[in-house]
Amino acid sequence: MAVFLFVQGALYVGLQAANVVQLARHRVGPAFVVGFLISLLWSFNVKGVAFRSGWGGVIYALGAAVGTVIGMWAGAKL
């Protein structure tokens, strides 16, 4: 379960970071698709994180931090 929370956080924030690059470069199509994926993933994340206690939030936040770095790297490659 901890790995799943980590991946959720990494994917969510990685998509956000990559979408910032799409927005800055005025790429409407890719920004639209990534924005949709962000919202879709968020709808699952709310249920997965909000009702957990203890380390679940910390693990999700750590995944989000890693996702930020991965998203920055991926955005630079696009």
C-alpha cells in the first residue's frame, strides 16, 4: 500500500510539473490532455489519501516531491 501511495503522489505532481511546461510553451493540446489526466488522478487520490492516517500522508508527500523532480526533468525534455 505504501508503494501505491508513493506512486500516486509522484504521478500526480509529475503531471502537474510537466503541464506547467506545456502551458508556458502554449501547447494547448498537450496541456488539455495532461490537465484531464491530472483531474482524473486527483479524483482517485482524494479517496486514497484523505481517509488514511499515520504515515500514509507522509509517503504520499514524499512521492509528490519525487514527482516534482521527475516532472521538471520530463518537462525540460519535451
